[in-house]
Amino acid sequence: MIDILDDVFGSNELDDLFDNFDQNIIFKDKSQIQTQYKPDTVPHRGEQIKMIASILAPVLRGERTSNLFVYGNTGTGKTLSVLYVKDALEKRMQKGEKGEKGDFGLKIEYLNCKLKQVADTEYRILAELYKQLNKTIQMKDKEGNLIEIPTTGLPTQEVYSRFVNLIDSKKQIIVLILDEIDQIVHKISNNFLYSLTRLNSELSRAQISVVGISNDLTFLDNVDPRVKSSLSEEEIIFPPYNALQIQDILNKRVINAFKEGVLDSGVIPKCAAYAARESGDARRALDLIRVSGELAEREGSSKITVSHIDEAKNKIERDKILEVIKNHPRQFQTVLYSIIQLSEQKKKESFFTGDVYNNYQNVCNIFKTDALTQRRVGDIVQEFDMLGIINVRVISKGRGGRMREIRLCIAPNVLEKAKEILENSLNYN
């Protein structure tokens, strides 16, 4: 029997641990390599930034621009590049240069549609856009009070009307930057995007343009043709970064992030190689080097070595996937367990959604769970694709229509633990 007193971590030991962290021998400014950091420049994206700026530049003359759709994998600089141009346009307007069409306002608003309780209903996304725009437009009632939209309680059509009135309250150009725009279709419908892109026909004083950003390169293939034609007037595709580009990005960031002499010579090349091989994701490389530094700091090391990179890679993959699996609802866990079970039974790298649904029904019987419809299971499969747990590829079968091919993306060293979490949660016997 273990004596619990043997496991007591005394105050002296805690003081020693805190002293080690007070010394801070690894980091100079960790924020430089964190996700929310916004660098002054966006390396290796000059061509894409020039294209974005060229498309959006007419707003400086008070003209509505074409709607723009920006594609690319995660961590390829899409959002950074769009926001870089946004900042440059706003600075230009602050100089007071109004162009040929006289005095007008320019409002450029950014919204991440993947944030919880923002884009899961049409009401909420309209309310959030209204709230952001009204910070500067200041729409007021007859008594001089700011007109606001409550989080719930109004008919959606009333929220839409207030949104239109706010935009059209003065002569202005509105540019809405909708990051993860595909989430709107997944969570709401095609209709909202269609209404948004056709909004200019209801406006008399203002004009609105949409900049959509998406990781899903095939997103528009599955939406209503009307939405596709009205939304994506211009498209820019961001290619993945190669290893040398990622290495350059890391070199620029680590100068101020880490103390001098902390990084072993092979650390940055290995981070860059990992990220380039997987998807050309610079954000992934930054996460790797940051977590490597945290692991080195915790063990009291004065150096970040190549072995820390390997340890960080395993930790990031394991933590991300297992956390998602653990926290998803029962039905999501049942669908994922069905996919894992199917991949083991078939001994194949890939299979189709129909196979998943058939096996899912069997698993529901085992776990005494009510089965969802095939369409709802398809939505869950799509969400796992977005999370990177599986990969879904649409394959054309000619007259037979389209089929979605599924490939499990959980690494073998994580798969057993994932199964254990699912079986425990689903009370597998």
C-alpha cells in the first residue's frame, strides 16, 4: 500500500521549482511565437498580398470591390496577409485622402466564424457583425440611446433589418472579412451567404463587399450554384510553405523569442522539415518550437535540443487529438469509434461514408445508442475532417454522383489511447 505522505510536494520544493522559472533561461519574449502574435511583416507572401491589395484598393475611391475568396491550408499566411492589407487600407484612409467621390466612410470588420456562439445561427452572426460595426457607426434611437441587439429574443428578420439600417445609415463602404467562412454553411446554411452577397440591392447609401477565408479548398464545390457565383468573384490560393520558407520564418521569430545561444543548431531545420512535410503549416512549426522550449524549461535544461522537438511533436499530436476525442459528445464518439473499427476490420487505408454509416448502426446497437440519420452522421464526418482526425476526399463517380472517401489520420502511437478513451466513455464491454 502506498503511503500518501510520500507523495507530498513541500513548500521548499515548490520554492525551488518557482526559482528555476524565475531565472527564465530559455525565453526572452514567448509571445513572438504564440498563435495570436501579429508580426510586422508577412514573409514569402508578397505576391498574394499584392493581389489582395489590388482587388481591395478601389475602396479608397469609395467604390465597392469584388467579393474575394482566399483559399489555403492552415498556417499558410492567409489571415495574416488579409489583415496586413486591412491595416494598410485603414492607415491610408486616416490620412484623409477621400478620392474623387468625396467624403465617405470605410469600415473593415474581421470575424472568425469558428468562434463558439458567433456563427452557429444566423441571428448570432448578424448580432455580432452589428455589434462590431456599431462601435464606430453609433446607431442611436430618438432619445439618443445606442440601438443594440440582445443576444436572444428578437425575430431573425428584425435583426437583419437593423443590420441593413445600420450599414445604410451613411455613405460608406463596408468590407466584411469572414475567416473560416465555410463554418457558416456547415452550421447555418447557404441562404445566409446568399443574402449577404445580394445585400447591395437593398442599400441606397452604402455598399458592402465580402472577403472569405477558408482552409477547405473544395468548400464552394458543395454550395448552391447561386451562392458560388455571387460570392466568389475573385479567388486567391495560398500554396503551402516549403521547408526553406518555414525555416526563414522561424529564424525571424526566434531572434526575440528566445535568449541567445538557447537553440541547438539542428532545432530550426528539424521544426521546418516536420511542418513542411506534413502540410507546409508555419503555425505548426511555431507551435513545435514553442512547446519544445516549454519542455526544456520544465526539465531545467539550458538548451533546446533536437530531442525536445521529437518530444514536442508527440505531445502536440497526442494532446490535440485526445482532448478532442475526450470532450466530444457521445454521438461524435460513436461515429469516430465506428471509423476506427472499420479501418481495423477492412485493413484498408480508405473507405466510403456509406461503409461508415452501416458500421455506425452496428456500433449503436452494441452501445444501446439511438442512431442518427445518415445526413447527420455525414455532418459529423465532415467535422472530424476539419479537425484533422480524418481526411475526406470527394470522388466523382460520373453518373453515379459523388462519394466521399475517408482516410483515418490518427497516428499509430495515439490510436490505442484514443480507442481506450472511446471505449471507457461508451462503456465498452
